[in-house]
Amino acid sequence: MIVFAAIVPHPPESIPGIGAIKDIEKVKKTLTAFEQLRVDLERAAPDTIVIISPHSELQPYSFVINSSPKLVGSFADFGLAKSFEYKNDTEIANRIRQNCRIDDISAHLHQNPLDYGTLIPLYHLTKNIDPKIVHLSFSLMSYQQHFRYGQIIESIVGKKNSKRIAIIASGELSHRLMLGAPAGFSPEGEIFDRAIIHHLGENNLLSIMNMHKEVVEEVAECGIRSIVILMGAIHEEKYAFKLLSYEGPFGIGYLTARLV
């Protein structure tokens, strides 16, 4: 059963040793929201966390499911020699692959290291718990296929499953919120972020999925597909969008919210 669902960002600056003190202070709202989610997640006591990351292996026409028995990653790319290891819930990973095959959705098992879009949320949220992990990517296929992928995940981890499951969509909104932002500035960035938050608050996923391709490309986001998979996975659950924080101190929209 699904006992927890959330949308989170993955700012490297939030990790001590990567971000300077002044950088960590700039993401204070996000860190406060992470702390609230951590407490909520511990209370939910998940056996397994299913996490969708935009920075895991990307195959344009297939979803990738990490099949490594031990899920290992580090922050070495950010100059921090700190590594992490988690147990893979290979039972759920294999069942997702099998059900995708039955449903004619392309999904591949592949052994990969954990990426920073996965490690940063897990660092903040699993300090006191040790659940198994299912590590997923999205693809460049249609939003409708991403929603269907989420529905397949729900068919495995939903009400009929005795395991306690948390689902986390890692992703960020516009990367073009201000001058000096990673992808440069676009006035569309703030408009886009406000629209995403509004549509989520109104439970209007269709409007998100129908956003013009040109606008989505203009704002340089990395969160929509993770969110669509998550919404597909909880579409039969009782959920409500609870905004915990939103900020963009480095020109990237950091949205943190709980839905289940």
C-alpha cells in the first residue's frame, strides 16, 4: 500500500561539504520542508521507497529500472568523497518490468549507480530509517505513457500490496528564473513555475500534460515527467497537494510538496 508520496527537488547546495554555509542558508525553506517530510516519512514507516529521478540513465523510448542488487552512489562529482549504499527491492523492480511488458510499455532493467537526483532526497529523508529502494528514470516518450507507467507502478505497490510503499518524484521546475541561472534567464520561468503549482493545487494534471512543448523547452525544467509518473501511481489513492515550500535562490525552482 502507498503510505507516502512527495515531490522534492535535489539541490546539491543543500548537502554539507558541497554547499557553503551561505549556500545552505539560501535553501533554508527547502531544508525546513525536507525536515518536515523526513518526520512524516519516518511516521509512515515505509518498507520500500520508489524514487523517480531525472538524472538517472535516460533512454528516449524506454523507461529504465535499476536492477543492481546493491544501489551505490556518491557525491564525488561534487568533490565530496562520501558514498551511500541501499538495498534494492528487486522484487518490485522485476514486477514493474514484467507488467510493463504485459502492457506493451517499453521498460528495461539495467544496473546503474545512484545519481544525485536520487541521492540528495535520500540523504535528507532516510537519516533514521533503512528502507529498500526502487530506482527509476523517466523517458522522452509522451506524458500519457508516463502516466500509464505510473498506473502500472500503482497496480504493483497499491492497495493490494502488503508492503508499505513511499513514492518520491525528484525533479525541479524552471532553471531560468533569473540572470545567472544555470540555463540563463527567461521571463517564462516564473510564469511556468506558478502555473505548475497552481495546477497541482487544483488537481489539474491534464493542464500540466497539455502545456505547450515550446514553453516547456523554454523554461528548462526537469520535473514534469517525474511528477506525471507520480500522479499516475497515486491516481486511485486519497491524496491532496500540500505545498511545503517553493523557492528559487539559484535561479532554479525548488518545489517541495506532499501528496499522500
